[in-house]
Amino acid sequence: MAERRAPRAPPVAAGRTTSSSHKGCCWPSCHLKRAPSHKALGRFCAGMGKLQSKLKHSTYKYRPDGIIEERTQTRACLEYSPAHMDSVSVVAALNSDLCVSGGKDKTVVAYNWKSGNVVKRFRGHEREITKIVCIPRSSRFFSASRDRTVTMWDLRGPSQPRQQFSGHAMVVTGLAVSPDSSQLCTGSRDNTLLLWDIGTGRCAERASISRNLVTHLCWVPHEPYVLQTSEDKTIRLWDSRGLQVAHIFPAKQHIQTYCEVSEDGHKCISCSSGFGGEGCEATLWDLRQTRNRICEYKGHFQTVASCVFLPRALASMPIIATSSHDCKVKIWNQDTGACLFTLSLDGSGPLTSLAVGDTVSLLCASFSRGIHLLRVEHSRGLELREVAAF
């Protein structure tokens, strides 16, 4: 173990950072240009099956005295056959084995991330996929697109759309399914929210607010409420009974990019855009009577694009995870805001989406390197490492 003096105190007082990068690659740590070798690797993987790459992981411990302790070791990472041949915008878990993803290739892909195989590809959108939401305990799911439509698919049915919902004037940027799976709420950059009857495919309610450019929607479990983030820097809570605004949380300083609700429906997280450490935070809110801000999670240096509540069985304290355009996934103590671990996915480009795969696995979509399979481990305390990419 080597010690060296840090030039300045790190931005996060406690925690560890792991950087994983392919040996011999010269990609920048975070770049908006796609890595050109991903398609070539995808074609090779498709022909040869699973590959194994050697990844060098560097772990950094930050100490109050300014000393950085560095540990480096090489681990193997599986390269599965790729799900997409272009940037991946969104990934969602369908069940404990399968995920559904979409991106710039206009294709929705059901993928078995445990075996590393494409289960089915769905085509029907004319432009990039922006959002995906799955119906719980079902084989059905929805995709939204820049083509202004929402499509319902069924894994057990044909690859053609089962149903299509058209009603927005601009790109659809929000999808949420009601707890009883009877309603679908959609949101768009056209400032509107639409509430659909899934059974009939008819629009039951419409609401519009000036400058309310929707960035994400999330239905509160066991409740008639829909949480919504917006480019106007606000988080709104909608009552689906009439589609009226029930509450507006205090406005943030930056665009709110994403939101997630805890399984019990008591708390939610929102994510902020930003650059250079300005903004770039996640915020925990109380969804019960007080609806106050509980905690903030600061440490990313670019826009935070996604956040998830992690399964309680993973640690002795409640924890959350965030992914950012700075190529990093961070695990946080939900109660204190302390960063517990940071994994840097070098060469991945902006990280666009995060989903819980099972009790120990995360799925992280990226701009340049497809989807990353991450695993939470406890061999030396709480750690997160990349085990596969597809």
C-alpha cells in the first residue's frame, strides 16, 4: 500500500473511489463523443459470445489528514453480446433476471443480464427511446420516444407493438404506471401530462402548466399520486384523481432531471443538473405530511441523471445510489448524506440511467459503453464493482 500527499483535500471527506478502465484504452474519463470501438467490439462479441476483459481497479481512501491511500488490483470483467449498437438512454428491470433498455438505435431490447443474452428485440419507434417503465409482476412494459409516442409491448407476445398512445406534441420524457396497473401517466416537453386508461387506450385526463417541461415521472406506491420533475427546477406532486397539482416542493437552483420514490411511499429523491460541482446533487424529500427536505447528497461534478433506493438488506443503514454524467456511480448513507463508495466507469461517457437488478446488483446505462452490470460486495466493507458490460 503506497502513500502520497494529496495536493488538496478531496471533495468528499470520507469514502472510496474505484476506477475501472480497459487496459490499453485511451478514452477520456468523461466525453460526450461515443467511443468508436464499441460497435466493433459488439460485432466481435456477437460472433464469439462472451469475452473477458482485464480491468484495473484503483481504490482511494480519503483521510482527514490529506493522505490518500491507494490500492490497485486487476479484476476480470465479462463482455457480453451488446444489447445496443448506439448510446443507451434508459434501462429498467423487468424481473430479477431480465432488464429492458432503449436508446438511440430506436430499439427496445429485453436482455437476460445473468446469462448475457438478448431475449427479444422490439422495433416500432421512429426515433430515440427516452423512457421505459415496466408493469410490476407482468411481462408488459412501455417505452417513450422522441417520436412523441408511447408504445406498450409484451415479452410473451410478438415483437410488434401491442398498443400505442399518441397525444403529445413533443418528445415524451415521463412514464409512470399506477399501482393497480390500470392507468398510465405520460409527460412531455410540451408542458403537458396525460392520464391514460391502459385497458381502452383512451386519454382520460389532460393537464398543462406553462414552462413545465417534464423530465421524469414516478407513481407513489399505494397512493393516487404521481411525482414529477421539471426543467423549471421544481418537483410537483400530482393527484391522479382529476390530474391536479397537490403539492409543489421548494424550487431548486438547477433543472431537476429525475425522481424516485421509496417502496413504502414515504420518501423520494430528486436529481439536479449542473457542472463543475455546481448543482450536481441529489435531494431526499419527505412525502408525508411535512414534505420537507431531509438530506442532500453532494459529490458529483456533473449532472446527476438517475438515482435509486437500494434494497435494505445490503447494509445496516438505508443507502441510495446515484449515477452522473461524470462517469461515476456513488453509494450514499441515506440518513447522513455521507458518500460510502464511488465507482468510476472510465470511458463510459455520461451515465444515463440506473436500475436495481436484484438484491446485490445494479444496472447502469451509459453513452459510450452500453450497459454495465455492477455488484455490491462486503469483502472489505461496502464496495461496488463492475462485473460485466453489454
